[in-house]
Amino acid sequence: MILSVEERDELLSKMSENQREYLTSQLVRGRRTIFANAMATQKGFHIPSEADPEEIESLLSEWVYTGYIDAGKVSADLRCECGRPLRYQHHVEHKTTGEVKKFGIEHLKEHLSIDAITVAAIKKGFDAVDYELDELLLKYNNGWELDPQLIQGEDLPKDVSEQLKRGLPLLESQIRRLRQRRSAASAPPSPPQIVSAPPTAPEPAADIDLFTWNKPLKSDRPAPIFELPHYLQGPTKQLLESGVQSARIISELLISEHQAPDIRFLTGKPHIFLPVCHYIESIPHVELKEKSHEDRRYIINN
């Protein structure tokens, strides 16, 4: 945290109601993502950094973060589960039972019975979200201006366009992303790569992850399949149609809910990730929305 609570409140008061509402919604979304990511990691899932909270929560069956209340000051009207007065009251809901709990962040472990490592990851993530808010508030107060060359060319990422539309500064992480996009757009095109299926000769083929070139966990494990098994194709299409855009999340759901083989590379990426991508790209009207070294995201154009 850069700013004190009082300094943050003062800078927020200088913004319009529309700007404050947007920042509040982004705070909730950021904390929701952090919470879901930590809970999914505790369960053994490997989550790509670009995953949306809705997609991560589809992997969970227990607690999800639903929001918080800011009373403006420590208030007896806003209490932790233990009865302590709070200024910030965080809310979670159990996906299976519907139980709702409300608490201060310091009592996260006691009220949810989760391990210390997960609690530490959540608190660290929440601090990072607060740090980004402070960065944005300081830039706003100091009259930050954007380099106009960074927003020329292709369509802007949604988060960038939403902030600029509201007259809000960009985070350094967003600026780096814009610079990377600009560099990629000006780079000469790479020659097309030809991907062929592994040989069927008796000797074992080397395991290769074509997206990250990582070695597998064990050299004696079988080479990854290049065609998605038929029994996984239906569930893959259903997940895509239900709104799950991330091929990594789809792969994790196939493993946890549809008995797909849980064989992974050192990065944690499942072997079935590549076959999942190949199958999705064979479905009519499917468009590749985003691609990174961690994940591929798809949308259906009806």
C-alpha cells in the first residue's frame, strides 16, 4: 500500500461518482480473481494469469468471493463473524450450501478453515490490488497524460478502453501491454510453422509442448496425444458454449469432471491442452480471441 486510508479517501473524493463506481467494481473483480485463484491453486489446479474470475470459479465447489462493504470508518454496524467492529467487511459464499460469511481480512483463516499458504496468497493479492488503486489515484491527482501513439492502430483491450472512456489513468502494467502490442504489430511477420503429428515408430517420441517448449514432468511418460479423445469432445463443446473461453480452464475441467488424463508439463500445463485447442479450432464459427504462452481464449460467433 502506498497511500494511507485517509489519503486514499481524499483522492477518491475528487473523482466523479461514475469513476468511483467503476473503480469499486474493478476492486471487487480483482479481489474476486485473487481469491478464486488462490482457492483453485489449493485444490491443485494450474490457472493462467489471464483467466476471468467466472471461469476460475467454475473449478470450485466451496467458497467464492462476492464483494465487500466499506463503512467509511470503523463501525459497530459492520462486524466480523467474531463480533469485532469493522470498516471493511468482506463477503464470501459457499457454492454448494449457499452459506454466506462476512469478516475482516485478518480473520480469513479462522472463519473459512483454509491453510496458511492460501491465506497468505489471498492477503498478498489483495494488497497488490490496493497498490494498483493507489497507483491510479496518484496518477489521476498528478494530471497523468497518455502517450497518444500507444492507442493507435488495432482495437484497444477492453480494460484500457473502459478506463480511458471514464477519464482514468492507466496502470504501468497496462502501458507495458500496449507497448508490447505495438512492438508486435510493427514486427515483420514470422514464416508459417508446420505442425505434424508425432511419428508412430516403435521408439518413444519426445514430449513437446508446442506452445511453451517445456519438458514434461517425467521422461518415461507417454507423448501427448494430438487428437482429443471422442469422449471429451462433447464436454469441451458444452463448456465453450456455456461461456468458458479459456482452453486452460476447459482442460482443467475435463480433468476434474470428465476423467481426462491428468498428465502435465513442468509448467503445470496439461498434456491435453494442445488437443483441446485443436478440437476447438475445428468447431464452426469459433474464433481465437487471445493467445499467449499460457493460454488460448476462444469465442463463438453465431
